[in-house]
Amino acid sequence: MAKRGRLEIIRDLLLILRENHFGIKFTPLLRKTNLSSARFSEYFEEIKSKDFIEEKIMEDQKRYFITDKGQRFLEKYQTISDFISEFEL
Amino acid sequence: MGPPMFEGMMGNGFGLEVLYSFVIILVSLMIYFSTKELYELSSYKGIKYFRLSFLFFAIAYFVRSFIKFVMFYFSLGDVRSFHQDIFFGLITLALFSYFSSMAIFYLVESVLYKKFNGKMLYVFHVVAIIIAFSVLFFISPRVILTINVLLLASVFTAYYFSRKEKGKNSLSVIYGLLALFFTANFIDTILPDLFRGLQLWIYLVSISIFLTILYKVLRKVGAS
């Protein structure tokens, strides 16, 4: 399997979050991404700082949800990917 | 009716210059703004440099129209008179040189930044500044031209060699033509008499190249 690029990993992370309508806890999210802890933390911090995800406390536990901006990224992912490929960026 | 001096300038080809610059600036800014959301969402460096390239093209053409205005207004044949008569004109020429070099460099960087890990950008800035200063110190248009043409030729040779494994495609041709006609525009700005009679063709081809890139961008970006 080819190594995933940065944008692909972000897309996969957001897709997992989108599938979980009631939010997802940190550890199951890490497990589902198939990334090492260090790499996961790096991408997790990035999507958090870009407001693609939000954190909510439910039953005394932190759960993560995709935001509208995160949804917008998923909508635009194919366009971004096509644009990069078209202009060899 | 405007003042006689202004009317004389418009009849003397300045109107064409204004229209040409306006179209290129508009197209460049359309490329810059239509890719804004893609960059904001992705933070992808290639998109960042691609956008900056067209922002710098817009600024370079804006400065170029100012130079043309000064040359038409004072009926100057070439840039040597800038040094003798109008020092701010020389500063403008240095700015034009910097922005136009950086526009080309950003375009090259957008394609090659992964190969050089983004380190070439610092070199590009330094080279662009050196070129801009060379405009201030070497007043000879031929020296300025030689430096710029050699520079652009070396940058694009590096570009083609570094990506030769990918083979030729339409993008290489478009970028090649863009560099070629941008150099022609640069020469035309410094030595307007050199291309007298060919200017209209240079302008038409240049506009066609920019419109082709805009079309490719809008086709991908869509209505966003």
C-alpha cells in the first residue's frame, strides 16, 4: 500500500469523524487511523488548529466531532487533489 | 475631453498599454482569489507558491504600467533617462525587476519545492534582490537585460532538467511560453523601441497564455 500523503491522512481522519455522528473518543480515533502515535498527534493538532474538529465533553469524557469547516474540506478534497495534480504542485 | 497631453498619450499607444496591463492584472488576480479557499483549507505549499506567483505577476504588471506611464509622459526612449532625469522612475524599475523575477521564481518553486525542501525560496529572494539592485547600479539596459535573460534561462533549464523524468506535457509548454513572453515583456519595458511593430503580437500571445492558465484553474476550481 502506498504511503498516504498529508492531505490524504487529514481526509481519512475527517471521514472517520464524519461517520461517527455521536462523536468519537481519542483512543478509538487513533486506532482507526492506522498511524503511529507521534504522526497521529501531529495531524490531530493540525486539524484542531484549523478548526476542522471540535471537542465536546459528554458523560465526563472528551469526544470529537467534525465541524462545518471540516465538512467543507471533505467536499473540496477532490478539487484540491485534482488541482495539485493538474498543476504538478 | 481630457487634457491635450493625456489625449496625446492615449493616441500614442498608451491606451493599448493600459488595456493590456488591466487584462493581465485582472486575470492574475482572478487566479489568485479563485484559489484562496483551496489554500485556506489545505495549507498546501505548492498552492501557496502558485497563488503568490500570480499575485506577483499582478503587482509587476501594475508597476510596469506606471513605468510605461512615466515613459510616455516624458517621451522617454529607454530607461537610461530614468537615471538622468527621474530617480523615482529608477526605483520603480528596480521594484518591477524584483516583482517580475519573484513571480517567475514562485512559479518554479510551486513545482520544485518538494525536491529542494523549500530551501530554494531564500536563494530566489536573494537573487531577485540582487537583480533589483543591479538595475539601480548598472544603468545600461543591455546589462540589465543580459542579467535577466541569463537568469530566467538558467532557472528554466533547472526546471526542465529536474522534471525531465515526467516528460513534456501541456503544463511545461504553457510555463515555457509564459517565461518566454514574460521576458519579451521585460525587454519591451526596458527597451520599448526594440519590439516596435511586434508589441501587439506580444501582448496578444501574453494575454492568451494567462487566459489559458485561468481557464485551467477555473475548470478545476469550479464555482468556488
